[in-house]
Amino acid sequence: MNQTKTISHTITRQTRTDYAEFMNSATRYERVYFQVDVYVDGERVNFGFVDDENDTAAIDRVVREVLEWANTPSDVLESMHSRFD
């Protein structure tokens, strides 16, 4: 039997302090970005970030990446080795 899962997401505006010139307080500004929380059957799986809340291609990409991570965490973690491993 094929069970269909409901996939959804929410978008939350976030801000952080950023610098046009690294750590030069005279160049400090507030950067806006958006957190995309991905849900499967109403349960939060994980999240990703986009720069534009209206960029549907970027949002779709984040959702796909989160679902890929959720379905194959070992494979994804395997590809994320640091240079110190």
C-alpha cells in the first residue's frame, strides 16, 4: 500500500548583524534572511535558509535538500567530512 506524506514548510524572517568590512563597527548593518522550516505530516524535519522569501526556486531547493537529508542522513553526513577528518 502506498502511503502519501504531506510535505509543507513555513518561512520566518530572521536578522543578524553583519559587517561590510569584517568587524569594522562603522560598517555594521542588519542583514535580513529567511528560515524555511520543513514539515512532513505536520512534524518538523529540519530547516534551511534563503535570502528572498519570494524566491520559490530557492525555497523548493531548500525543501528538497532537507527531505534528501531526512531520507539519507548517513549518505549526506558522509559527504560532509571536514578537512580534519
